[in-house]
Amino acid sequence: MAANGDNRPNGGGNALVPHLPQGGAISFVRFAPEPPYDERLIFWEGRDLETAAAFRLLRQRLIDKGDPRIVLCTSANRGEGKTTLAANLALAFAELGKHRVLLIETSFRHAAVGEVFGFKPPAGFAGQLARHRMQPGAPWVVVQIANSPLFILAAEPRCCPKCAAVLAEEAKFCGMCGGEADPAGGAGIDAVTFSKAIRQFRESFDYLVVDAPPVLAGGDVNLIQDSADAIIFAARRGRSAARSLRRAIEQVAPAPVVAVALIDD
């Protein structure tokens, strides 16, 4: 399914096989998730749950306090709920029904968004960024969730560089071909190309929600934080250390950190 002249979706089928338009447009492919849903998708597990209400409250507070249109979700360390935060905040904005919302995954070393929503990206965001660095006019491939106004640019899962088989997160060798896995677990992000991409996406979507890497895991967040209007930290209740959270907030300063969301297990 290709985009029309103003880069907005215009219908299509369920197969994750994009038809690529010319001239830097956006190609949309649909995916219709089926139950059982991943437990991290709070809105789909139960729309009336107290946790879903908390995400709606977060959405409303953002709207009331300046209505930032590019929101970066991160955490101090891994395993503290940043992907849960990003996915459900994107769902909360999409729930309003009048805004096109793009969820972008930039945690290339530990991709999870495709797994959460139940699909393998037809073209991962890391690979698309690399292609746009060399071919700025290439089309983007974005997944639309059913007929909703939620769209996703997920990173590709960790794969064997030799045979492209999906690897477990900590695997050192490929179980399919025996090849050695990339010890870095994937490449970092190109800040210049990312910034250009954000400017283009802003023309086609009303809200951009970025699932970013953990701050203390490296410097990737610092490379992309200037593209965001607001930053929200996820913290796992009973697990996240206040000292680490303070360090992470100091590391992204003076970027606008607007909230810390406590994620329950």
C-alpha cells in the first residue's frame, strides 16, 4: 500500500509487503494483530484497567502542558519499562481517533516493538536509516496497525550477519549456520539522518513517540534528544534506583524532561 500525494495513508491490505513509491514518499502496509496480545499492551489487554487510565491521564497532562508533538520515551537502564511506556502512550494518543501517531523504535541493539505488536518489520528502521544516509530520496516503509491511526517504524530484530536468522538477545553464535554473532548487537544511530527523518515524518503525522535506548547504556539518546519536544522516563516500581534515574536525567540535561512514569510488573 503506497502513500498518496501528501504522504498520508489511503487504504490497503494486511500483508506486510510494501509497494515502494518514488521520490521520498512513505509506503504504508497494514498489520491486523490478533489475540492473545502481548501483556505489555495495556490498552488491548483491558481498556478499563487502572493502568490504562494512568496512560490516558499522562496523555492529557502532556496536552495540557504545551502539547509536545515529538515525545521521547527512555529509562535509566534496561528492563525498566520504556517500551511499555512508548507503546501505550502511542496507543493513548491514537485512541483519540483524530491524530495520526507514529511510534518509532531507536533501540537498535535490543529491538522489542515488533515483538510487542506481533509482527516482524517488513523493513527495519535501522536498515532504512542506513539506506537514507546514502539515498535521501528513498521511500520509507511504515506499518499501520489495522485501520487505526497508529503507525509503527520498528527496528529489525537482532539477526545473524551471515544467514539473517533471528538471534536470541545474548547469543554469541547462530544456531542456524554456526556463524559468529555481532558482539555489539547492532549499530548505533546516525543522528543527522535521524533528524532529517523526524522532520519528514512531522509533515505526515500529528504525534511522534520515540522508543529510545536507555540513557546509561550509552550515548545514543544524547544523539537524538534534540529532535524531541519532551522526554519521559520510565521507572520500574520497586526495581529502578533513584540514584541511576538522577544520573540519567542529568545526562540528558538541559533537555525537557516532563515526567517520570512508574511501570508496574
